[in-house]
Amino acid sequence: MDKVTTFPISLRGYEIEGLAGIDASRLVPLYQACSDYVVLETGQPPNAANAKEEFESFPPNRVEADKFVFGLKTISGELVGLLACDRDYPRAGCWWIA
């Protein structure tokens, strides 16, 4: 994961932060707040394993360097959104947004 990639945001009071596997525990409260989505996606309520999997699951023939995870956070540091994407998937030049 690339924690240094950033991009500008014009929403006052929010920032974008690159996330890596070490940040998985920070996703748990967000997953719990969005539990309906997690249940639709996995069939089960959110847990710490779901957050860890966000950083460890890759499309076929992709590796960790191809995955980018960004958190939308408040100025106080609370994660309120997530963007996960895979570079060059399903073909070169395309980005898959999860």
C-alpha cells in the first residue's frame, strides 16, 4: 500500500489519507457504522477480519503494489469514508474502484 499518495479535496473539514495494512483497526468503526453494506458484501456483520482483508485481497494476478486504499477523515482523524482501488485491473490503464 502507498501511504504517501494524496490528492486534493475541497470539502472543508475533511482530508484524504493514504492507508496501509497497519491502519486496518482504524476501519473497524467505519465498517460498524456501515454494517448494512458489510452484510450485503460478506453476508456477515463486520469484524476486524473484514478490515484486514481490505488490505490483503487482490484481483487475479495483482499484488500489494497495485492496490491503493484511501480514507476520508475528519480533521479530528475519524474515518468517515473509504476508497479502495486496484491499478491496471482488469486491464492495463484501467483502475478498479472497489
